[in-house]
Amino acid sequence: MFGNTATVYRDFAREADGSPCFSEWANGVAEDPEVLAWLQSLPERKRQANLVFAAARWQGVPAPGPYAGLREALLGDDGAIRATILERSTQTNEVGRLATLYPAFASLVHDKAGNSVALVEAGASAGLCLYPDRYAYRWSFPDRSLVAPERRRPLLGCRVTGEMPSGLMAPVSWRAGIDLNPLDVTVVDDMRWLETLVWPEQDERLERLRSAVEIARRDPPYLVRGDLLERLPALLDQAPPDTPVIVFHSAVIAYLEPADRERFAAMMAELVAAGRCHWVSNESPRVLPQLVPADVEVPFGRFVLAVDGRPVALTHGHGAELDWLSAAG
């Protein structure tokens, strides 16, 4: 999200190829000097396409809809769109990513008699990804499919290559999250914002989000407001004693300044070395380059999934694909 604004929007257009509307909008912005100038008046971290587009939709710009509608709204903004951009943040809370995170969780703490695990999510948004034990999964391999557990919804689908670890993760006995601005699953306006962040034309993602919200509302998550660099170690102290803790995050560290990304990675490495937690990271290769395997070319739009600082897989940004690396076992 940092760097030349036109380039950032061109990249987003490629990333959003599953939403023709957003792809058109992003390409339109990248070639529009007036709109780029409007964006330049925003703080750099607030220029990101998903946030700007969601703010425009929040203020009534129809999507799907032509780029001309977005352009007119931004250039004619009376301050409402700008205020939404400055007030809000991108908090997609995509539960589909759990189809790629679950095998990593299971590889750390297996489902055996007496085992349980505590989950802590950094950048939790509304905490919807803190319920991997409440969803069902279909992992589709080239020669077979695996569904676990049966008869549960929503069903999170994922195409898999490579030898993904098998088995179920241990039951979750405690779950918590930290976020600069946690959203509340019981607050209608907060959930409307999450829905607005789902890209146009992606009805399946929208229905999945709504199902996840219903699950979370039955047992609302424990969320702490604050900077993850400052609050995370203390949050670990609240986990039940003698219970393995997994700290995880997905598409979150990109929102930190580059120097803070380094601080976060160093902090997590220290926490793992001290035995205070495990660490599951799922981020763009440009965000935590030290977790990218030296001999692997990461395709555009893919994340690197790492366990305790060791890369194990490449993943689709919304959880649709998982390529387990052969060296990961």
C-alpha cells in the first residue's frame, strides 16, 4: 500500500481480477491525474484502493457501477468520503483464509485426548477468524477431496497442491484478538462496514461473511484495542496456563510502516524462542521478505504462510488456494 499511488492501484487492479468493477475502477484511477492528485492529499496509508472504494460505496456510489461514477464522487466530494476514509480502515476479516491457516494450526497442536489450544489474532478486526473450530473445510487435491468436519456451515473451500499436513487441530479453549479499532459483531453499523469491504460481484464471500458473523454473535470474541507491538505480549499472559498459544495474522502486517514490520518480526521470533507462543504468519512476500524461501518464486497475489518463522506454503489472498512447499514436509 506504500509507494507510487498509480502503481499501487495498477497492482490492486490485478489483485482484484475477481471483481470486474474494482479492477476497472483501479485501472481508471491509475490513469487519471486528477483523481491521483485527490488521493495524494490523503495520508499515504489512507490511499489504499480497498479503503477508498469502500468509503465511496459507504457514501452511496453504486458498485458494480462505471468508473465515471466513482470519479465524479471523489472529485465532487463534499467531505463525506474523505471523512469516512480518515475515520475507517480496511478490516476485511476474510474467514476464507482459515482454509489455508487451519493446516498450520493443526500441525502445531493436534487433536489428541486432553489437548487444547489458545488462539491470539494480531489485527483481528471483528474476530471472525478466531473460530477455525466452528467452520467446515473442503480441501480439493488433484486426485481427491477432504471435507472436515461434516455437516457444518459455512463450508470453506480450498484447492491444494503439495503434501498438506493431515489431521484436525486441537479444540480451542481460549481465543482473543488485538486491533487498533476492533469491530463489534453485535453492532449493526460495524457489520455493514465489513460487508462494504467485500468486493462487488463476490456474492459467495458476502454470504460467507454473514454466516461467520452469525457464528461469532453466539459467542462474541474477546478483543483488545491497541497497538499490537505494544499490547500483544501482555495479552499472551492472559491465556490459560499450560495451554499452547498460537499467535496468527493474515494480510495485517502490510499496514505497519516498514520499520515496524521488522520490529514485529523480531518480537515474534523472541516470543517463540522463549516458548511463550507459536507463530503463524500469512503475508505478502514484500511485507516479511525474511520469511520467503530463497529458492521459491512467489507468484503475484500470493502470500507466504510460515510457521514459527519457517515458510511452509504459498496461499491465495482470500484462501482459495494452498500450495504446500515440498521442503515443509
